[in-house]
Amino acid sequence: MDINQLISQYGYAALVIGSLAEGETITLLGGVAAHQGLLRFPLVVVAVALGGMIGDQLLYLLGRRYGERILQHKRLRRYQDKIEHARTMITRHPRLFVIGTRFMYGFRVIGPLLIGASRLPPHVFLPLNIVGALIWATIFTTLGYVGGEVIAPWLHALDQHLKHLVWVVGAVALVWLVRFGIRRWRASRRP
């Protein structure tokens, strides 16, 4: 089976799984795959949004249940000022924070935990989580799709170079193994 068939067959499932916690890279790659015609753009957006939404929903629920205990952990003590600042933002602008947390560097995982710990009601979080996931998925899939214009020719050239690289690595490994074997053989013959 070739890589394009694998992407076409399992690409959407891989996108959902890959975007559960951290998905920018996988989303960009999904956009590139859509550009190359291996996946359909709207389905890439839906798969990535679904994965991102499920991941954030699970983190939110974890935050509602164990948030205070997690946030008081000794590893997070040095970040207490940032955590308090984020809590203030959640209190003042909960809707913007829920949608925007997936765009804030360093808040992709801890943001939903903080939101859950802040006791924002689930009926408020869920629709905002869905909207945020769709906006995020659309933006990053589009960036990957547009980037595919630049990346596609490079990937084709990379495929040719990878074949050569595999042969070179194989030859170097073979030489190294033969050399290692000769050294061991010589060492075993010494008294």
C-alpha cells in the first residue's frame, strides 16, 4: 500500500486523533492533503474540529472535577500569577476566552482545565467550544491548503531524495555493522 492510499483511507481518523490535544501541525498537514486531492477540505475541517472539540471538552470536564487539585500542583506553582490572570480573563470575558484559548500559545491544554475549574457552566462552554473548534480548524486547514501550493512541489522532490537517503543510510549501516563485526571477531581472537 502506498502512502497516498493510506492517507486517503485513514486520513480523517488520523486527523481526529491527532487534533485531540495539540493539532496545529496535524491540521496544517490535513490542509496540505486536501490541496493534493487526497482528502476533501470540508471533511478535513470537520475531522479536525471534532478532534479539537472532544479534546477540549475532556480537559474541561477534567478541570471541573479535579481542576483545583491540578492547578495547585507543585509543578504549577511558579505559574500561579499567569493562572490568576487567566482566571480573571475567564471571569470578565468567558465567551472570548473559551473561543480564544485554542489560539493562545501555551494555553491549548491548560486553558480548558482553567475554564472547567472556573465553574463555567457546561451549557455555556459546549457551544462556545464547538464554535471555537470550527473557527480554529477552518483557519489552520486553510493555511495548510494554501501552504500546499508551496509544499507540494517540495514534497515530490523530497520523495525522490528520500529514496536516495534510504539507500545511503542502508549502505552506511551495512559498513558500520561489518566494521563492528570485524572488530568483535578480532577482539575474540586475542588471548
